Amino acid sequence: MIGQISAFDVKNGNWSAYIERVEMYFVANKIEDGVKLPTLIAVMGEDSYDLLSTLASPKKPSSLTFKEVVNLMETHLQPKPSILAERYRFRQRRQQENESIADYVADLKKLSRFCDFSTTLEDNIRDQFVCGLKSESTRQRLFAEENLCYKKAVSLAINLEAAERDAGVVDRSLIVEQVNKMQIRECKACGDTNHRWEDCVYKNFVCSLCKTTGHLRRMCTGREKTGVRGEGVMNSYGYSGRSRGWRGRWRGKRGGRSRGAGRGAGQGAPADTYWLQGAAGCEAGPVAKAAPASEVRQQEEVDYTDEEPIYQMSLAKYKPI
């Protein structure tokens, strides 16, 4: 024998679907009409047979035909519903929030079984399918189609659903990428915020202040211990102090060029070289102001031998020390 038919569940089973399986079992095993009823009684189970005996009383189930038994059980278990009520439930069906197009169509077909639409079945399913879609953009797209049949409506809706899902995946990936960029903090090696310390080109540099590897001087945590109170920043005159303890002193013309024959140029420094001097007790400020002319003349007498040169150039050419 091909296949196996289990007992029918009287409380939760669908009798029509069960009989369809039984009939396919008869076809697969070439069971003749004369033995169809005995075969059904043999496989339907004890609870189902007790119900059949009650419904057939005072007759015995064996005295009935196969078709009479099927109709008797169907009338009891699945009484024919009101067509008007079934159509009302069909018209109230809408696509749920997390329901796919395929699941929505399948349930519409199920609800239409007892609506008795006859030859207009596909037209009614198409109309309810389009009107019940949760996506307004998909509905408008289907409204624009001429001669829209049921199959074409379902096919277009499924394709649009897939396109929206793919677009959502791309949007989420872009958002995650932007969030990851926002979460990048200041690099401990150079102070920049557009990369991590692991990707920094200066992570193997030796700090000129603490002589340890892993950061530049401006990111050194030992500045307070050594008395260095900050690093300089570029301004319109060249280079000036950025924090509490340094003020940049510049030599040369106001335009930013060095004097050429000055002290720095005589020692082999580039023409655009300026010099930093630590000024104790100088005022704090984000950018130091240019010193008065009298103070600049006094600075001519200061020995800059031990100072470090800082080049006046654009930030794009700046090389940290």
C-alpha cells in the first residue's frame, strides 16, 4: 500500500480536507468503489466511528454508501455557512502589519471558499487584495495599471515588496555605518577623530616628551609632570600657544616670512621657520595675540638655541612632532 491515512480528529480536524486525502489514497492504491466505505471506516478512528454511528442511527454505518457517509459527517461537522456572512468576513480582511503578500493572498483564497463568487472569483480576490494592502505606495502603483488581472496584481505587489525590503536593508546598513563613525573617539596617538588608534599612522611614533611609543607629543599625558602646559596651534601670524602655559613668539615680517639671515636661517632651518619660547605667567587663551613691537625687539636678545622650530605652513602640510 502507498501512504498511510491517520485517524480523523473530531474536535480539531477539517473533514473536507480529510476526505480529499482519503480519496487520493484510494487513487494511489487503486481501491475499487465497493471497498471504499470499509476502508474509510477502518482508518477514520474510534471517535469518528462513534459519531458516525450516532448520526446514522437507527441505521448502521455499514448499510450506507461511501458518499452518504461523507455527506452525513460533513453536514454535522461543517455546516454550510451563510454566504452573506462569509462575504462580509472576506471584505473585512486587510493585510496585517507583519504579514507578507504571499500569506495575505493565501488567506484571502481561504476566506473566499464559501462566498460563492462562481465565475467572478478572481476579480473579487483581486479587488479585495489591492484595497487591503498595507502599503499605500504599492496600492497606488497597482491603481495605475491598465487591465490589471488577479495574477498580475499579485506578481507586481510581491516584486514591490521585495524591492522595499532590499532598500530597507541598504538604509539600515548606511545608518549602522554612520553610527559607527559617530562612535569613533579622539585618537590617543594624534588626537584626530576620523579614525581609531589601531588605524593611526602615528601609533608607532616615539613621543619627544616622554620618549615612549604610541602617541605624539601633543597627546602626551606626562605634560603636567614635565611642566609643559600645552601644544601650539597655527594662527594667521604663524604659530602660537593653545593652552595655559605657552605663547608663541614669532620672528620675521608680519606677512609670516622669516628674515632669511636670522638666527634660524643661519643654523640651517627653512626660510619659513619660527621659534617658540616658554613664557611663564602668560595669560591663558585659545590663541595668543601678537606681541607689541617693543616686546618683539626685546625678544631679539633671547637665546633660541634650545627651542624647537615650528614651520609656518598650511595645515595640510603640517607634520606633528
